[in-house]
Amino acid sequence: MVKRKRKIEEYEQSLSQATGVLKEISEDTTTPRNIRRAAKSAIEALHDTSLSHAVRSANAISILDEISQDPNMPPYTRTRIWNVVSILETIKD
């Protein structure tokens, strides 16, 4: 039971960290609008408490993976998105 609670706390911390980076991306005016929109969508996916942590992270990864192929994305934003994806990939059921 304690182990499960610790896992949930770790997942919540990972989701919070990912949300923070995505929030920065969504507020960065040098980032194209469609990428900022995708970052906001990923944040919404992470906040959907009706789903498990793993499903929320998988939904956000799907959104971010799709947008990471955009040729108009600044390189520093792409790196930050990859960072978020790597954080979210650690979350499993």
C-alpha cells in the first residue's frame, strides 16, 4: 500500500513538472501558435482526472509527438517537448 502511494506521488510530481514546461511553451510568444495550442491541449489531457495517470500521459505524448514533427518549430522548443515526452514516458500503470 505504501509503495503504491509513493508511486502515485511520483507520478503526480512528473505530471506537475511536465505541465510546468508545457505552460512555459504555451506562453512563449516566439513559438508558433499551433504549437502553443498543442501544448495547451497536452496540459488539458494531463489534467483529465477521470483517466489514470498512464492514460493521461499517453494522451499528452500523442499530442506532443504529432506536433514535434512540425518544421516551423524552433529547435529549443522541440528539445523542451522531447524533454516533456521523456518525463511522461516514465509513467506506467
